[in-house]
Amino acid sequence: MIGHQLGGRYEVIERVGGGGMALVYKAQDLLLNRNVAIKVLRQQFVHDEEFIRRFRREAQSAASLSHPNVVSIYDVGQEDDVHYIVMEYVEGKNLNEIIKERAPLQVDEAVRIASQIADALDHAHHNQIIHRDIKPHNILIGRNGRVKVTDFGIARAVTSTTITQTGSVVGSVHYFSPEHAKGIVTGEKSDLYSLGIVLYQMLTGQLPFLGESPISVALKHLQEEFDEPRKFNPLIPQSVENVILKSMRKNPQERYQSAREMQTDLETCLMPERRNETKIDFPDEDDIDQTRVMPAIKPEPRGVTSTGAVPVMDSDDDHNKGKPKTKNWKKPALLISLTVLILIAMVGVVWYVKGMLVVPDVTVPNVIGQTEEKARQMLQDKGLVVSTEVIRKYKEGVDPGIVFDQTRNEGDVVKEGSEVQLSVGAEKELTKMISVEGDTYDEAVKKLIALGINEDQIKRKDDFSNDIASGNVISQTPGVDVEFDPKETEIVLTVSKGAKTVKMPDLKNKTRSQAEELIRSAGLVLAQVQEEPSYTIEQGKVTQQWPVEAGTEVNPGDKITIFISTGYPPEALNYDYNINVSPKEEGKSSKIRITFEDARGKNQEWGTRTIKSAQLLTIPLILAPNVDGVVSVYRDDQFLDTYLVSYSEAKNGTVVVPTIEPEKGAQPPPDETDPGKVDEETVDPNQEGEPDTPVDGEVDNEEGDTSAMNKEKGPSKAKGKDNKKKEVVNASSRP
């Protein structure tokens, strides 16, 4: 693509960027003589008619925008299968690169950038254009600090058609608004939500929502609350945090109503009277489904009426009224009998306890280092009781099942039957390995450290992967759910280096067979062979390779198109330009050096010739309709003159043969006896078609050949000119 002209106007200079949808090149606008940026649609989308239609329509709509904070779109075009957009070229970096280099940014810088983005969005919204893909990658910061919003032309087409394209919309899911994630129609407030996330990222250096997949991130936009930015950066004033909180509300009605309103808030949020304002509050809306506290319903006590009155019951006394009372002697006798029995039992208990208090003493043995079974036996043999609550835990240096502590020390004298608690070694408690596959390396390390693993136990191993994105974990050792010791086990994470790539070989100036062999050796596929004329590459050799240049990293299996030279184009004119030259002084040696320019390029050396007399030199030129020839003559390392050879004059045979005379007043030296002897010559061996060094006897033949050539190429020049030329040539041949 580099060196290629699009639309006959834009000459591609170099590749400056690219994403999942398109590649971006720096180019020269030959008509207006200015640098432009050209976004070229990737090959895999050139046959999607719906995408191309929307791509062109949206780009043309964005071309109507004219604002200092919006990258201007100059042109939209197509050349064969190449669809491109020509836009303003901005010298600088995109905001994503700046965030990676030095986030978090200074508060005033981040607010200034966000304010300019809001101004650009306000202009776009007033022109009924919704960006839909606001993210740091699409914000350019010029060398003068000017903020430029780009990608107005393809955002809508991208989001509707390429939801799975790596590095494009999948990357943009971190900046989706909730309504965008739902797939419903998005409006101006969706752009403001994305701008709030960009401001959040500039001030904290991280995104509000992260997840293992685009779907999980989209769900977080819909369901979860984000950590407030001041939690990560306490230097953020409350007024600035309020701007973020308001722009990132999940309910669009609670956000700013327009980009102009958000811009006004950004322009005033750093004023002294606003910096410490009250935190913005959003009241929760009533939800009929939310959990409520209801009063408990207590049952009425039995026998209580609904009015709370207790019903009146008839008592036995009412029935016994009027009957005579009799004495009951049975009750005192029963009480006396029970008292006697209790006294007898108490006497028996005292006697028994007294006997039990006389317990023999025993000495506690040392059971540390014994197995649990043997320790129990040793204690029981001494009349001691082993506690049922045995302490079992890992202790470094102690094998499982071995006693390492006892509650009664060796040699202690205790009563027989005393309880001893044992501490027994156990297997070291292991941890189940979690899954970190698919996470970025940094995320995986954070998760493993949370398990109690030291960072120096984590080893990284890089490998290629066609399925896992670069920087993400491909596999882990130990594997998922495997039990391991967090303090001792080495963790190995295999991290993706991306798809295995190869360097694109240089095919230029190679024959077709050589180029095909290089493509095959690199594991690439030759997609197409095209022919084109060339002034600089000889027939049958490669003039250019597309779509990637030599040295670019490409994936095995990528398709490559080569262009083969058919030689000079039909309109090329092979013209021999004649010029009469003389030495500085007649009879003395002078070195004549000639350089020229033609359709084959500039600064070409014809060669150097040493002469002592006037001679006619012929310089073969290749002329094109839009490229004239230029011949420059040097004598004795001094520049003499430059002669223009136009295509039209050469084609019509009207080119005048110039003559370079000796310096005025120069006379041949009196001791020069052979001014016509053979001249010495130094000629560039690579120059094709140069005449042999003439000698005195060959000049007339050369003159005759030249006359014949001029006769074939067109009408003869003015008579005076021809005579003058012949006189000079004849003079050079006289003895």
C-alpha cells in the first residue's frame, strides 16, 4: 500500500495505526500539497454490502461537521476493492496512549480534555450525529494540546455489524452505556455516559467495570454500581467527582440533558467555590417489588374476646357455698415421711463422697513425640484420662499423627483420673487452585496473591496462541481445583504472546518465481498476481506487495497480492538527448560530468568524460507525459547549466541541441601538438545506452548517426543551429 496512489491524488507514505475495522495511513495530497490521514477498510469487510453502504453514508454525514475539536473528513472514495476515507492528519498521540504512559492525569488537564470532547459532541448532536463509540482510542491530542474527536464516520456501522471484531467494539464494551448494552436505540445521553467513563479513566488510571468477557462487562453496566473515583484518587475534588457520577447514571433521565450542559459543568467545576461542594445525591425510585418490613400479626389469647375482655367463669367456691368444711390429716403425714427419706439419702451421699475424696496421686508421663495411639495407652496406664477434644493442626517439623504438645507437663503429680489434652500433628491444610485462565497476567497475579501466594512464587512463561488475546493467561500450573500449598508451591502461568507471526519478506525487484517462493516459505498465501507498468522496475519483476510492506509482522496464512512490472508504459518515450560540449580551453583536457533526471528517478549519473576538443554527447532519457527530463552539465567540477527536455518537444522532434563553448579568450597552448588525440573517459558502468568514447576518426560517423537519429525522431532544427553544431563536430575531427 505504501507508495500507492489512491484516487490518482493521495500518495500513501507510511502506516500510522490501525484497528479491527481499518488501517490508517499517512498520505500526501498531491493536489493541495498537504498531509492527510487515510483510513482504509480491511479486506475482510470489502464484500459486506450492508457494511459498505453504512460506512459510506455515515462518513459522508460526518463530513458535514466543521469544528476545531472534530477531525475533518475531506473525501470518501473507492478504488477497486479499496474503500477509504480521507481525513485531517493530526500530529500527536491518542488519549489511550497518554493514559497508559502517565495515568492518573492531573485533574485540570483531564477536565480540560473532557470539556473539549463535550464541545465536539455538542456540535455533532446539533447536527443529528451520534458518535456511539467515544473512547480514548478515538480521541487525538495534537502537539499543541488541541483535542480532536475522530471516527464519527464509521462508529454506527461498526457497532451494528462487527460486535465480535477484536480491538474494535469488543474493546469498546468498557465504554458502553446501559442502553447501548441492551441493544436499544441510543441517543445523545449515551455519548455523555461514555465521556464520563473516559474522564473516570483519565483521573484513576482504570476502568469502572471489568470482566472476564464482553458479556460480563455489559451486564455490569446494566446491574452493578462502580467504585467512586475518589476511592482511588483522593486528589479529585468533589465537584469533579459529581460530574462523573451524574454522567454515568444508569437511568438516562438522571444524566446531563445535553453535551452543552455537561460542558458548562466541566468549565466551572474547578472554581474555588465549587471544589468542595456537597456530594451529589440521587434519590432511589419507589419499587413495588422491593423488600418491605411488615408488622407481625399476633394471635389472640384463648379465652379473650375480640374486644380484649376476659369472660367471667364460675368458681368452685360458688358451688361449695353453704357446705361445712372438714379437717384433712393425710397431708401432714405425707410431708413428714418425705422429710425423713431425704435425710437418710443425704447421709448416704456424704458417706460416699468422703470415700471418693481419698484418690491416689500419679505422675504424668512424657508423650511428646509418640504416636497418638501410643500416647493414649501411656496415659491410660497411669490412670489418666485423654480428653476427647484432641487438637489436630499442622506444625512445621512434625509428622502427621505425632503428639507435639500435652496440657499436663512431664513429671507433674496429679490425682488419678485427671484429664490430659493432646495436640497432634496433622497434614498441612491445602488450598484449591482457582481458575485464572483468560485473565490478564496482572489480574491473575492479584487473584493468586489474595490466596496467600507470594509474588516471587509466580513464574511467567510466554507462548503463542491463536485463540487467546496477547497478555492473557493461556494455562496454569497447578490446574484448576488442584490442592496445593500456597506457601511452597511454584505457580507457572503461560501467557499469550498473541498469534504467532512472521515477518513479511521484501518482494520488490524479485521475479515472480522468486516472490512466490518467498511467500510460500513464510507460510503465506499468494492471493492474486496483477500487472502494472513501471518506470523504475524492469519487466517481469515485482513492483509492489499488498496489503503489507516488508518487515511487517503478519499471521501465517495471510493472503498477499503482488504486482508485476510490464516494463515502461505505452506512453513512455525513449529519447536520446544530444548536447555539444567543449573543453574549458581548446586543446586542453577538461572533465565533463553529466547528471540527469527522467521518469526513472532523480539524481542519475550519466558519467564523466575527459575531452580536449568539442564533442557531441548523447544522454538516453525515458520521458513520461507528466515527467520531463532534466540534464545538468559540470565542467572541471564546476556547474555550467541545466537543460529541460519536455515530453512534448521530444515527441515532436523540436528539442534544440545546446552547445557549451570554451571560455572566452581561451587559446590552445603553443606546445600542444595533438589536440585531436583519443580522449580519456570515465563512464558509470551501470548506465545503459551510453555512447562509447569517441576518437578522432569516429567523430564523423557519430555525427552521421546523430543526424540519422534526428531525422527519424522529427523535423530538423533551425538551419543556423544545425550549421553551428556541424562546425563544432567537424572542428573536433580536424588533425
